[in-house]
Amino acid sequence: MRFKVLGCSGGIGGELSTTSFLLDDHILLDCGTGVSNLSLQEMKQITSIYFTHSHLDHIAGLPLLVDSIFETLLNKPLQVYGSEATITALQTHIFNNVIWPDFSLIPDQENAVLSFNVLQPGQIYKEQGCQLEIIPVNHVVPTVGYRFECAGGSLAFSADTTTNDSFWQRLNEHDGLDYLLVECAFSNKDAQLCRLARHYCPDMLADDLKKLKHRPQVYISHLKPGLEEVIMKECDQAINDFNCTQLSSIEVIDLS
């Protein structure tokens, strides 16, 4: 499985886009504004989307994506996966015929272009020869991280979270981890805001990384626009036992 970063910023502006990853050519992990970096032809290849949670920066691209490739989806509906809370939020607040049409009923219920599927945290699923595991994390809305185990290695994505034990404990139950994509949204001066919004700052992330027994390559994501240099400098100072790099929209990780 090949992971291509479409967007990984904590905001927008210029070349910055919010969270979305292209897995191989037809799967998305989250569907933030980064999905707009795909061409229309590339969008038409998308068959399924796995969501971490319901916040706008992770779902913003979905309504327009469905509309843009509507004709393609008449032959095979887009499969949307997420926790029960995330699926309910999408149905209630987005695809409600007020904010956006309910594409799970269009053109009719039997031939709808959008299909919602509830995933159970803690379960392991199969996708393109890889194992996909859903791990609950600690955010202000119900959120899950993902761990992928493929022939060529393993990768974990924390999604949006702050100090927790569930994510790290579950990763430690596996024999190894090659890549870790973890958020660090704010600088240390905003530690109190991190606690309220349930994100990481460098010092908090450094403390949680001590819980991880593996030594993967660490990529830092979800940095707030304009604070990238400060956050990464603080990460370098606080995190001593890991090789940390800022995740960029040109990054490609191959687990095949």
C-alpha cells in the first residue's frame, strides 16, 4: 500500500491543505481540503474513504467530491467508513438536504451514490492485502486513529488527539512500527489551549512518545499555519529518542 499526502496542515492558505491521504489510487484516509489536489480523473478512481472523526478540516472535501464524480458513482457507490459517531454526524449535519443533498438517497435508495458504513473501534479489517486497525484516541469528538500492517511494513496515524494511553498501548501490543504520523497542532505556549481542544503541543507529545516501545520514523502533522517553524523547533528540543520530521504534502510512504 502506498500512502500519498494530499494535505496535512492544521489550516489553509497558499499551498496549505487540511488532512487527507491517498492510499494506492482509490482509497482516502480522511477527506479534508487536500483532496482538491487531485485531478478530476484521479477523483473518479476513489472507491472508499476512511474517516478519523467528524471535524470540518477532515471532512470538508467529501460533499464536493461526491458532487464532482456523481456520474462515476452511478455505477458503484462511494463507500464511506467511520465510527458510529462520525457516520451519524455526517448524516445529521452534512448530508441532510439543508447543508448538502442526502446522496445516500440519490438518485434513489436502491441506487444511491453514497453508502455509509460503521466501523467498530478495536476491530481489524482487511483492505487491499493490508490489515487496518481502528484505535480510539482522545479528542473533543469521538475520534479514532488507524494502524496499517502491510507486506512492506507498518504505519500508524494518530489523527487528532492529545495525551492518552489507548493509542500507545495498542501500538505496543504489536511487534513493530515503521512509521508514525502524529499530530502536534500548537506550540508549547498554547499548552492550555491544547488541553481544552485536545491536541498536542511538543512537550505533551514528547511525554506521550515515552510510552511507545517502538522507534519508528516520526512525521509531525496538523501544525497550525504560521507556527510550523516554532513547533518543529520545540519538537526537536523536547523529543530526543525519535527521528522527527515535519510531514509535507509531497510525502509518499510505500508499504508494499
